[in-house]
Amino acid sequence: MPPSRKKSSRRLLLSKRRIRTLAFCLDLLKLKSPQEKGRGDFFYFGKRKRRLSFSPTKEMTQSTTFYWYDYETFGLDTLRDRPAQFAGMRTTLQFEPVAEADVFYCRPSMEYLPGVMACVLTGITPQTAAEKGMPEVDFAKRVFKELNTPATISVGYNSIGFDDKVNRALFWRSLLDVYSHVWRNGCSRWDLYPFVLAVWALRPEGVEWPKVRGTDPDKPERQTFKLEKLTAANGIEHSHAHDASSDVSATVALARFLAEKKQRLWQWALNNRTKPKVAEALDTRRPCLWVDPRAGQERGFLRFVMPVARNPDNQNEYFVWDCREDPDQLTSLSPEVIARRAFAPAYMREEGEEPLALRRLRINECPFVCADLRVASSSVCERFGIDLRQVVDFGEKLTRLHGMIEGPVLQAWQIFEEQNKARFESEGPKDPETALYDGFVSEADRARAQGLLNLDFETIAEQVHDGRLYFDDERLNELLFRLRARCAPQTLNDAEREKWLAECRKRLTQQGAATTTLEKYFEEIDSVRDRYETLLNEGSITEERYEAIEKTLSDLWDWGDQAAEYAQVEG
């Protein structure tokens, strides 16, 4: 090449470099000040600055859909109480519906007593669910089918905290796979509620955040994150709160609203909700921001955590330290004290003992965990009294102390587990329906349960009576017996009928076998009736509202009478 051409090429190359340099400098000028890093369109990871990716994670495909769902239940005990109504809506990741919404009811079994206040709140009585609903096993199979549709992200509002626990208990009682909907065939889960808290704490602009005043007039108003309050404040249609169908529609609308307002935050949270992503953030050995609903509103629901140890009994769970507090205190505490102040319930702590800043973080529950602290802007830090410099310092100290405190923390966990085991053993054998967390089902038993899906109850009963159908896990044998008793009582022989009748009497008369006894059930109905009569006389509720509640309570009393007659309970 002639010298002139070489020189020209060199000039061109230098020109391109200058252009790239100039473009880079212009990008820098667009960024906010160091105190404001993490706001607006950017997240920051280490020293490198990069835009959040709009591309989905590799787990998602073009066929991936959201399945938005909600339960109305007959109580708040996810292990013992039963679902009343289910609603679900499948959409694309852009919130476009892909099928008609699902709404269906679950017929309660006759030995079950619903929560009185739950029925007053929802307006769904057991008679309503019995008339409109299907047997629980059919109800469970229908929910199971939707959540296990390949490439489904099941999501709701506080769904991981409540609804998915209802799923697991429901599937367990129906001998369906309890966990497949969160991992098999590209399925996974998410929860809108922690994301809402993240938006409020980190990026609140452009969203109306309602407040409510409690019963104490001397206390200031507090933020409320109830779905019906948020939708009303932001002009989102939500006509019938505590109706599953209405709640699902409102959840989808709220999600679409927030995704449009906080597009990059939404995409980041969706892409980083998985176990590998959360584990990757925690394994940086630097403080991470964790939006934890249990952290409290005053703290912005924010923790700044680093792992101390991994639960040896559950690899999905980390023991993390909140670096807003000095970890040095752990070095002077015995494992017994750590167990009491970190893992045990409040009533087991000694008088004056405060809980430690040692928490349990489960990476399989889709937590909002960000490895870059600059996501918390200066305004966020000022708002919640966060000293990021101190957080980093305490994180560095935790790293230095790690070798001294990991062992005592693990010992503390073992002490707590042994105490738990002893306490449960003293309470006697656990009811099989509430024992789903007492060990995984073997593959052989899982296959046997899977085989039941294609059999009618008459065939199942024949095989049970002939000794051809049984499980190695006694929990499952008892669950199968109860499933037949509730859904196909005609398949029971004389001995089985007597056994079932005894079980029903036990559940209605002995505390612990179910959520309540007949005696306490009727007492609660009377108590609730008295309470609402007082509110009516005070003018706090309308006559129309009182009459609706009275009708619900009357239906509940009739249901209790029917349950007593069914179980042949005298008195």
C-alpha cells in the first residue's frame, strides 16, 4: 500500500476512535451525579455502567405466559383451611389475554368448618361453594393443569406468601405433585407484591401511594399496600374486592400500570427473580439490597444483607446478616443465644432480648435481591435513614469475621432444629394433611400417585381392598383413604366407614385436628353477630350490610348443624 493510502487509513481509524470517545463522553454527561446513580434508566453493577437488558432470560421463550391467579379461602391457615373460589387469567408477557379467564368454586367436605370472618369478608358461604363448586380433587386437578402448562409463570399478589401455600396443601391432599409447577417444563413463579414494595421504596415517582389511619387517632397515617387501595388510588378498575375474579383482573391491571411506569425496573425484576440469579448476587460476598416485606415500613422494607452460612438442611435457604447493624456482636454470643434471638419465635426470647439482624433468605421464593447498592439513591437513603458507607464497612467487617461466626451460626441452627423436633414430638403424631413438609415423597410413591390420575374411584377402591394399591409412605395411604371418603364415600367398606366417621367426630370435637371445633365455631358466630349488632347501633354500618352479614351467619350456623348431623355428633 502506498504511504498516502496508509496515512489516509490511519486518519480514518483515528477519526472513528474520536467519534466513539465523543459518544462515550456524551453518554457520561447524560448520567446523573454519583449520589443519584441507580435512578432513572440505569442500574449499576460494579464499576461498569450498563443499561438494563430488555431481553428475557434464557428460561423464557416466545411461548412463555403469565398465569395470574388468586384464591378466596375459608380461612387463613393454609394447611388446614380450604379454598372456596379460584380465578385465573393467562396473558402474554405484554399482558395480552390469550384465553378466557377461569373462575370456579371448590365444594367443601361436610366435616370441615369454615372461618366465620372469612365468610363475612368474602360473602362466600359453604352452601354457595357446595352449590356452584366441584369436589376438591377435581378442583385441584383443574388448578394443577393451569399452573403446570409448559412455560407458565404463575403470579399473583402476595401469591408466594399465601396462594402458593394453598396450592401446595391442596395438591398434597389430592395426591398431586406439590412442587412441579415451580420448576418442571419451563414453569416458574413470581409475586407482584414484593415488586410493589420495591417500586414504593426505590422508584416511587409517578405512582399514587394511598395512606390509611389506624384505630389509634394519635398515630400518623401509614402507607397501605392493599390491592383494592392501590387500584383505587391509581384509577384502576377493581369493583369487587375479595372476589377472586375481580382481584385477578385488578392484579393484571396494576402490573401493566407499574410495568409501563417502571419499565426497566420491571424487566430487571422479572429477569432476576430466579434461584441462579439470586444466588449469584449473594455469592458476590458484598452487601446486597433485599426487599423484604417483613423488614417493616419504617425501614422501607429494605435490608442490606450478606450470607453468613447456607442452611445445611435446605440449600435454597441462606442465613444472612443485615449490614445496617454491626456484626461484631455475633462474636460474643453463644450458639444457644443466637438460636433464641435469631431463629426462635418472639415468645421464646428472654425478657428484654432483641432479635438479631440474622435472617433466613430463600432463593427459591423469587426475592427482589440486587447486588449493587447504588440502586438505593441518595434520596432513598435519606428517606429511610440508610448510611451506605456504614453498610459497606459492616460488610467488610463481616467478611473478616466470617471464619469466627459461621460455625456458631450453624450450631445455633442445629440447636433450634433439635428444639423444634422435641416440641413436635411432644405434641404427638402430626395429622397427615398437615405433614407435607415432613419429608419428600419417594420417586416410587410419586409414580404410584401419578398412576391414580387415570383411574376412577371404584377401580382405586378395588385395588386398595385387594392389596394391590398402597404407598410406602403412610401419609399417602391415609390421604388416599380420606380422598375416597370425601369424594367417593360409596367405595368405602364397613370398616372404612366407621374409621371415617370417627375421624369426622375427632375433627369436629377435638382442638388441633382441624382449625376449630363445633363448640368454638358456634361461639364465634354469636360473637361476630354481637359485634355487628353494636356497629349497626352505632351507625358504623348500614342496615343493608347488617342484613347481608346476618344472612351469612345464619347460613354458617346451618352448616354447623349439618356437619354435626353428618358426623353424628351429639349435643
